[in-house]
Amino acid sequence: MRITAGKYKSRIIYAPKGIRPTEEILRKAFFDILGDIEGLSFLEFFAGSGAVGLEAISRGAKDLSLVEYDPDCLAVIRKNIDSLKGSACSIYPQEAEHALRLLYASGQRFDIIFMDPPYYKGENPRLNGMQGGSLAKKILQSLSQYDILKHRGLIAIQHFKKDVLPKTEGNIHLIKQARYSDSLLSLYRKKEDEQ
């Protein structure tokens, strides 16, 4: 897997065994939708390898926060960051809900929040029965409570095409969806930012 554009274009990104990394075609399409992200702050939940966030750094994001609790994924994320010389990256080695509350309490706000919760055909005991769409819904609910999204910010959720996410959650609403193979990319904004 490689970074598709920017300062670190073509650099290899390592992925832990057993995860489903965000495909290059979807990453490229997502960043094409975003356009210029120079100077923006980027948060990635369920970071896995950190590929999406590291792509953001390569394309000019000013800082990156990666949230991941799996020890194997964390080891790979650190390896990937080291290979890029650690460019303004922070790692939160905890579950998404806990990290979200911590980020809110510390006053951090982000221009772009991306998440790609794990989804499996079977049960994954490490997820306590939560996966894919249900994890995304839970974090979306929490994002409507714990406002860490800057004015005109964007929340992007990659999820299985059959998972139905809400059109509205609190003050956050769906503005666009795009399908890529078996995945949907759902984009959300605060309602007041759309007026």
C-alpha cells in the first residue's frame, strides 16, 4: 500500500495482518472530494495502519491525531510515522469513545474527522458485539454530544454498503454519499454550517 499524492507520494505504508485497510482508490477519491487541505487539522478514528491520516499529512494537513487501541495496529502506526519522520502526528492508544471524550475535554478541535470502523462477516470478540455500522453510529452520536468538529468541518465515515447510517444525528447531518466497491463513504457536517 502506498501514499497516493503529496510530499510523501509513493511511500510505502505498512498494514497489520488481519485488518482491511482503506483502499488506495477510496483514499484518492476521498481526498479529491476534500480538495486542498493545506493547514487543516485531521483526526482518524480506528486508524488501523494510519494510511488515511498519513495521506492527509502528505497532502499538507498541519497536524494529525490517530486513535487506535489494538497493540498490533499501534506498532505498525508507529513504524509508518517513523518512516515519514513523525510529521506532526499524535497517537491516542485507546478506544474511540474514550479518546473522543479526552480530545473534547482538552479543547482540541478538528477540520476533518475520518473513521473506518472495522467490519467483519463474523463476530470479532475484541469489539464486544459492536462492529461496522453500529460502531460508526455510536461515534456519530458521541460527536454530536462532544463537539470536536471545527466550523465548516467535515466528518467522513467509510462503511459497508449495507450498513445504514442516520441522515441526522443531533446537529450533524449527511450531506453526501459515494459508493466504492463494497464500501460507502458518508460525509457529514453540522447543520448550522450548511446555512
